[in-house]
Amino acid sequence: MARTKEFNEDHALDKAIEIFWHKGYNGTSAQDLVTHLGLSRSSLYDTFGDKQQLFMKSLQRYQLQAQESVKELLEKSENVEETLKAIFKQAVIESLEDRITKGCFMVNSSVELAMHDEEIAKIVKSNSQTMEEVFTNAVKKGQEAGHISKQLDAKVLARFIFNNYCGIRVLARAGERNKQVYDDIVKAVFSVL
Amino acid sequence: MARTKEFNEDHALDKAIEIFWHKGYNGTSAQDLVTHLGLSRSSLYDTFGDKQQLFMKSLQRYQLQAQESVKELLEKSENVEETLKAIFKQAVIESLEDRITKGCFMVNSSVELAMHDEEIAKIVKSNSQTMEEVFTNAVKKGQEAGHISKQLDAKVLARFIFNNYCGIRVLARAGERNKQVYDDIVKAVFSVL
DNA sequence: CCAATTCAGGAACGATTGTTCCGTATTTTT
DNA sequence: AAAAATACGGAACAATCGTTCCTGAATTGG
């Protein structure tokens, strides 16, 4: 009965993630979205509602993608310390090679919007909680296997790790291009584990 | 020959810091500035140029204020570890009691603008460098006095400390109100020193 | 073929953006 | 007192903002 959608909704969301990630919410105009997503104004608004809804869907999709990989890596890991190191190393690589430094979409959004938009705040909070759980479980496993020191509680270490992970993403967003800076931070972090 | 200014320029800048800090650059409108600074549009533009210039002057003034206190505290300190603990404790207190969570103006600005405004990027970079130096010198002093472990280089520790400091400020901006989270991070950080 | 649905494109909306300008009031110096 | 300079409030600017709506073409299933 009806014409089928010509564009893939998820693919369009990925494009939205890109530009929101790069320019932020307030920095991205409706015209930016039209240009970057390759949709017409009408299709865009028909499909995603308004700008705020599109942003939230983008952020939620990003959260899903970002959490999935870390969670899976850590749960399947047989040496948590090594896996954590690999995760940090990957973050450093991304920070350095990203020609347009984007940092972390979640961190950027939480700084820009969390205190002014309650719905965004909810997403940020849910992300923090999930990440804390994922890291806590991982650390516990690492401690039981003897790969991570038991001197500090798993939850303490999890929060500590997450804090440094966020810090590194801010550093990247600020345009830090000196690999040594990142390596030093990672080195100090892992001296605790 | 001429009429004297009725308002204090620095006091106006402090007001500008407040609102830019709270709402960000893109989130603050010209009307917001007029209302919050208590100046007329004309006086505002005559005195500070345009919005971007006012923002830069605000950020520079903030940088001066923020650096001054930390620098002085650490240079006068006789036990660097204790002083660093006090500085972190203070950051935690501010994060918790700040009813409108503002985080750190420098961190917020670097996330929002550093990659889109070269002049802001310069300020951010100069801030990072200065803070790194201040922390490095402090750590060196602490290591020589035996208050801080020599297991890691002073510069490594300085970058590590700064990273966690930024992370905590992001956490605050994101609206974290659980003191235990901050305390855990601080605990883990100081287990390295 | 018909009816239904979605597409793209662009005109148009009112609101708000940052900025400029003008007339008037006020204060200072000569 | 006169003259110069600046602050002030507010009107007005063009531009852009997010959003809505309309048009006609395209594509689908019945």
C-alpha cells in the first residue's frame, strides 16, 4: 500500500551521532542535520520528531554501541587486567588518530546538557551506573583470578577506572596530541591494579 | 572630560563567568548577559566587544583565579600530599554543595569549544601546561621530602593527578551527588602517591 | 489502474540570535 | 556655565534558529 522508506533509519542515526558528537547539540543546526543525514527536512521531522528527540535517540544508540563492546570484552576476558589495558590503549589510539577530535559523545553530552535537560541526565546516569557495574564485575573477576590487587574494593577501583577513562576522553576532546601524556596516565592507573 | 564608568569591569566579568560557566557559550544568549551582568546592551558591547571576546576574557580571568589558589597552596605547602588531599577534598565539597552543578569552567569550555575555536584552544592548552608544571613541581617536592612515593616519575604523577581532577569535575557537571563515588576515586588516586 | 504512503524540495513561519545605532541623561573637565 | 565624553535604555537590524506545511513525484500493494 505504501512506498517503502528509501533510507535506513539506523544508518541515518549513525550519521546523526557523527555530527552531534562533533558539534554538540547547540552547535548543530537543523540545516547541518539535513545536509549530513542526506534527508529532506520533511523526512527528518516525520521520522524522528524534533531535534531533541533525534539527539536522544542518537545518544541512546551510541550508549548501546559503546557499552556493548566493552561489556563483551570484559565478560569474555580471561585476564581482566590485560583486557582493561587493551581498552585503554584503544581509547588512546582513537584519541590520537581522530583527525577531528571528538572525545566521547557521552562525556560531551553530559557536560553540555545533563544539567539543563532532565532526560539527557537520565541517560547519562544510566550509562554511569551500567559502566560502574561492568567494571566492578570485571575487577572482581580479576581479583579472584589474582590478576588485580585486592588492596582496594572492586567498586572503588571500578569508579577510579571509569573516572580516568572519562578524563582521557576530555583530554582528547581538548585536542591533546602528545601520546606520552596518555601513556603516563595509563601507566599510573595500572600501577594501582 | 568624560563621565566615569558606573560599573566595575572586573565585577562584571565575574558575573559573566558565572553565567557562561552555568550555561556554556552557545547556551548563553546576549539577553542572558544583559540580564545577568546588569548592563545595557550598548555598555556591554562598548566595553567588551562581542560575545566571543567577553567569553575569552571571562575564561582567562577564571584561569587566573583558579590557578592562583592551587599554585600558592602547593608552593607554600610543607606536606604536599596533605595539601593535594585538601585540594581534592575541596573539589569534592564544591561538587556536592553546588546546587546548580557547574563543574569546572575550563573543562566545560574545552569540551564545548576547544576544537571549534582556536583561541579557546590556546587558553585550554596554556592552562593544561601550567597545571602540569605546578603539579610536577609539587610532586617533586613531595618526593624529596618523602611524602610521595618515588616509584613513578613526578611528571607521570602530575598528569595522573590532573586527569583525575578533570574527571571529578566532569562527574560533578553530570550531576553526581553521591559523596561515596568521589571519595572512592580520591582514595584510589592517593593510593598511588 | 487505483489508492495509499513516503519521498524530496523549498517556501514560509514566528521566534530568537548577535549586533548596531540613536536619542537622551549624566557626569566630568575646562 | 559650557563642552566633551560616556552610560544608558530601547528600538531596530539582518541573519539564523527550529519547525511546519505544501507541492508534486515516486513507489508500493491491492
